Amino acid sequence: MKYVLRLLALSQLLLLFNLKLSFAQDIEAGQQIFSQNCTACHSGGLNVIFPDKTLQKEVLAKYGMNSIEAITKQVTEGKNAMPSFGGRLSDDDIKNVANYVLSQSEIGW
């Protein structure tokens, strides 16, 4: 019984470690995709088209864009002057960008 419990605890620890690694890789991939596709308008979390709609934490919250789902939808579908990236980037790429944007907003770009 002790062996089974130890094995179960070890497997859960490995799963948790793997999830943390994959999240870090998603952020890194999101940063690369953001750099290649988004920095023309959003360098440093700013917005050159609508200067009051930055990617700062408070602004994202003000406009209801402070979740992975909301950012993913906007990147996929576009809105106003922002083009749709749904046909250009994969779903995983878009989710990685959303994770990157949200994480950067939390630490202040």
C-alpha cells in the first residue's frame, strides 16, 4: 500500500512539474509570436492606434479583456482597427499570445 501511495504522489508531482514547464514554454512561444505579429502596434504593451487602449492590467480590466478567453477572441476575430489573426495563426499560437499578453500585463510590461 505504501508503494502505491508513493507512486501516486510521485506521478502527481511529475504531472505538476510538467504542467509548469509547458506553461513556461507557452509564454515563451507567445512572446515570439507577439514579437513577430503584434509589436508594430503593441510594442511594450502600448497601442499606437488607440493610445488609451493599452495592454496594461488596469486597461485590460476596464474593457473586459483581462482573461485568456477575451484576449483569444479578440486576436482570433479582430475588432475595429485590429485585424483578425484567426486565419494566420493557429489556435495554439493565439492561445500562447493571449497567455503572454496576460502575464506581461500582470508584471507591468
